[in-house]
Amino acid sequence: MSNVIRTEVVDAPLDVQEHERAVAAAEAGAVVSFAGVVRNHDHGRGVLSLSYEGHPSADEELRRIAEEIAARPGVRGVVVSHRVGDLAIGDPALVGAVAAEHRKEAFDACADLVDEVKARLPIWKHQYFDDGTDEWVNCP
């Protein structure tokens, strides 16, 4: 049984259901997905929009993370994407889906996938606030 692994750092809208379909496997009894979306506030400040910029190594690092998660016992597939470029409130910035033989494996793997991406992926977030200020955040 080979695991499905797909990763992308893209400047295009992300689709949660497409990620779920791509990771589905006949051996998997569970598919868990995650969508990290742009919210309209951060630490009490109103957010109007944001932009992500990625280091050239972001694709390779995202692939390494997905491969680590996919190598776990019971995991049958990992599909994860991070968006770069300009995003609006409500747009998905990070989408991941994990298929596993059982639900606990799928939930745990998806949670760890998101945590590892947030900790390791060299992508910078530039937030624009409703008071006219802006801020760069989230680079490991």
C-alpha cells in the first residue's frame, strides 16, 4: 500500500473538499481535514487583509513535513497546501487533509501536520490593520 502525498505552495485559492478527495484511500476509515482561514482580527486589532510570502525552500520543507506525517503507522495519505500572495478575510491560507485507517490516527496526524507547518514552514505573513498600520509575523 503506497501513501498518497501531495504538497503545494501556491498563489491560487485552496479548496478543502478537493484536498479531502485527493487524500481518500480505500484502506482509510477516516479523513480529517483542516482549513486555516484569514480572520478579521488579531490580538484585539481589526484585520482588513493579509499577504503571505514564502522562501524558495518552502515547497521542499512542506514536502518533508508531509512525508514525516505520512510515514506514521495507519496513515494512508497526506495532502497539504499553503497559499502565498494576497488573501481576503475568509480565504483559506492553509489546507490539509489526512487519511488514516482509524479516526484517532487521522485526528492526531492532522493536528500534528498543522502544528509542524506552523512551526517550520518559512512563510511570512504581512497583516494590514483597520487603523492603517501593518505588521509582519509568523516566520520560523
